[in-house]
Amino acid sequence: MCGINGIVGFVDRDVAKQKIVAMNNCMQHRGPDDEGIFVDDKIALGHRRLSIIDLSSAGHQPMISFDKRYQIVYNGELYNYKELKFELKRVVAGSTQQTYLFQTNTDTEVIIAAYARWGKNCLAHLNGMFAFAIWDTQNKTLFIARDRLGIKPLYYFYVNGIFAFSSEIRSLLASESIPKKIDENSLVDYLRYQTVHAPNTIVKGIKILMPGNFIEIKNEELALENYWDLVKNITPLSKEKSYQEVCKEVNQKLTQAVEDRLVADVPFGAFLSGGIDSSAIVGLISKVSSEKIKTFSVTFNEG
């Protein structure tokens, strides 16, 4: 878990820096290992880091691309970053595309390289959970994206020409750029359903970026677009298969998914909730891991 922040629209760099520092400080609990900020004309980015892959200082964020064009803040894990890195290193015959010169072993830099090559279409190549923002210093464009299922959070507001985003609502409020007012419609939602339906939040003016969506901001114009939808990606292929074949394929896919998520440069464990899902995942971890798995559970002294 890391934390990302950003704010666009302030001409005064000192004001932008003051606000991004306040937003960063509000999310210290999300990233105790490192912190950083980037401030440029009308843009400020902030990051709190919890180190998972490449624990060295090379993983410091905001991270700049080798050609100094892109700045990124990123929260998440990219499960296919090694495969993507290999692909991005290859020189395609007949292509004028510049080969990206990697400076670190992080998955963060792989996202920069993917965006440098494919632009917004890089999202079709990413397998993981993520929320990230990339600032193009050449085109003065901010690109923000959230993973397909919305595992990593990302909130934003756009008020009076000021756009801000963060991993948490409290950080957006810490910028003091939006009034702390309850959204009355969201309050009705909460009282009726005990939740506020996305993209709305309990705070008026603050939205959550929906899963499988991205935002592009250029020339003070905001474009919101959906790049992936679960319903549109459902296929009827399993209808032609037997029950045994379906079970086998589910087992294979779940095993592969679990194995992909074990890539880390730090120890990992599993939280057992008492249900069949967490127990099945721990069973598969034991199957593919060469080390003994540490498990955790929370119990209460109740009948």
C-alpha cells in the first residue's frame, strides 16, 4: 500500500508545494518507507512509499523517466512487469520507436516505459492492481488511471479550474481547496443502503474514479473514459465445456493468479477470514511456494 497525490491549476509554485506537502503528510500511514514531491508549472505530485519491489532508493517517487519527459506517482503492483520489461527492451524491426533505457528494477518504471510507447493504450498491457498518474512535461498532459476492478482507490475533485486527486478523501480535504460539505444525496444513499454508491462520495464535489477508467487533463479540459468493462469481457466459451473441464480451468487460472501475486522483495503472509475463499488461496500458495506460509487471523472472545 502506497499513497499518491496530485494537484493541477495553481500558478504559484509555493502554494502548490504547500498543498501537496499537506496532502502527503495526511497519508503517512500509507507509506512509511519514503516520501517525495514534484512541483512544476501548474502541477504538483506527491507520493508516500511502502516498498514491495526493488527496496532500494532507486524506487523513490515521484519517478522521472530516463529522458526526463515523464513524471509518475504510482500505487500498486504490476504482476507482469518482468515480461513487459523484456518486451519494451526489444527493438521492433522497421519501427522508429525509441527503446526505453531502464534505470531501475521497479515495476513503476515499467509503467512509464509502457506509457511512453503505447500512450493510453498501455492499459491493455498491464496485469495488476494500480492507481497511477503520469505527467507529460512536453505536452503538459496529466494521465490518471485505475485498475480494471478498482482494487486500488483513487478520489478526485475538479473545482474552479483546480483538479486534485488522491488515494484518500482525507488527503484531498487536507489541501483546503474544497469545502468540507456533506453531499445530501449521498447522505440519503448512506442512510438507505449503509453505503454511498460510486462515483459519488459522502463529501460534496469529491468523486471516486471508477474501476477500468482513466482521466486525461490538458489545457484545463478534463476527459473521462472507460477502457475496460467486466460485462463486455464475459465470454460464453464455458457453455460448451463439461463440469469437470470448467473446474479444471478455474483451478488453473486461480493457481496462476495466486502465483503471479507472490512476486515481492519482502516477506508475505495470508489473512485467513474463516471462509472457503481465503483457505483455498492459502492452499494454492502452499502448493506453488517453496517456503512455509505465514498466516494470520483475528478472533474475538465471543460466543
